[in-house]
Amino acid sequence: MLKLLDQFRDIESTESEGKPSRHTGRFLREVEIELNCDDTLNAQLTHELNAAREESAALEGDDGARWVVVGFHSYSVSNGGAWHFTVALREVEELRAESLEFLGLRLAPLHFEESADRDGSLVIVAAVAPGAEESETLEHHIVEQWTRNEGEATPYFDLRRVGVQDEPLQVRFGRCLWQKGEGGARRHLLVFVAADGDDDDTRRGFVGINEPRGTNAARAALQGREVAEAIIDELGLAGLLSQEAIERIRQRGESAWDKRFRDLNETSDLSLFH
């Protein structure tokens, strides 16, 4: 039975073999249903089926399963009378990760979602709030990957999504945001990109909007910040600017990008990004 127009209805269906899930590998059922409705309900049913193309408005089965509409067509049986609908449905997979295990960390996600693009690439987004020590370790891994990723092979690692799939998945970090938490800890919005389907050449060759100006402006801003802090430190230590002090200031400015680039990924509210 399927819930349509606010009530469960016994509907004729034909089940096909289904396809394996990109997320867990298990086969998801696919069915085709046929139903009739009066002309007065045609517009309402059409609207409901169109909405159910999105998982957020998936149709509910009496067995607890949820179904997304893959496609449908309809025709009028008689002028001003009944309408006949043929609808293709695919089972919606409920993904709930109890914890994420990677790089020696085990973190319980506050928010978790996965999406598979048409080209086959899998992206995982998770919000976490680790303690101060775990947060520091996580930051170390993110920074290390970014540093290694400039001109080198992408450093993939194993990610196990406990409650979703037993087998670990090879992933890399995507854009990972953070916000300040209590006691020096950080809240993180982590993005993982699966290795399978990750076109490295395409990713490296992509030129984003407002580039290279955006990256160059960010780099200059962080260098300026670090230089200003270095000047203050040197004035406090020496009371004047010697040639050696100037050199130290310049060297500190040159290293600002590697030391400070993660500041660009801070946000006051992670929920704005998921």
C-alpha cells in the first residue's frame, strides 16, 4: 500500500530487479504502479507526484519504506472523467551514520548526509563537535592534506561510516569549515569526497569564479595579518627595528599562507552550509 492524497491506497504494482546503491551497495527496489483518479483530483495528484521526485517529499509505504518518483505519465480516460497514471518509483535509502572512523579518530556526527552526482562521484557531509584534543588532531590532518595536495598526488584515506556500510571507503577531504567552540575546541563541517569517481585531472583543472583574484586576495590578506603581528612582537622584544628584525618579519610573512589558510574556512554558524 502507498500513501497518496493523504491516505494509504492498495495500488497495483510491478517490481523490477532494482539497482545497487552508490552509498551502501545494497539493491534498492524499483517498481511501476498504475492508478486511476477522478478529474477533480488530477491536478492535486500530479502536484504530489512531481513533489515526490525529491527525497524530502518521498511517498510513504505501509511497510515503512519511502519511495521517490523517477518518472510518470498520465492520460485522460474520458473527457472530464477519470485519469490513468503510470508511475515509476525507486526505494529511498535511509542513511544514518552512528559514527565516522578515519585517521585514528572516531567521531559521532551531529548532522550527516551523502549525495551521489550523475557522474558517479560520492560526497559525504558531516557536522561534528569533537573535544579540544580531537579537534586539534583533526585540524592537523586537514592542514596536512592541503599542504601535500599542492602539486602532489591526492592523499586518500579510509573512512568507515558505522551504521551505513561496514567496508571502509577511500576518501579525501573537500572544503571543511569550522567555528569556534568551548574550551578551545572547534565545531567542524567535514566534507569527504570518495576516490571512486573523483576525477583528479578535472578537479585540478577547474577554474572557479573570481579566480585567481580570490585566492590571491586571500593570500595577501593573511600575509598582511601575519606581518602586522610579527611587527608587534619584534617591537615588544627589541624596542626598535633592526635589519635582523626586518628579515624575521619578512620570513614570517612568507610563511603566513601555510600557517593561516584555515582561518578562511571559519564561520559563525555551520548550519548555514548544510
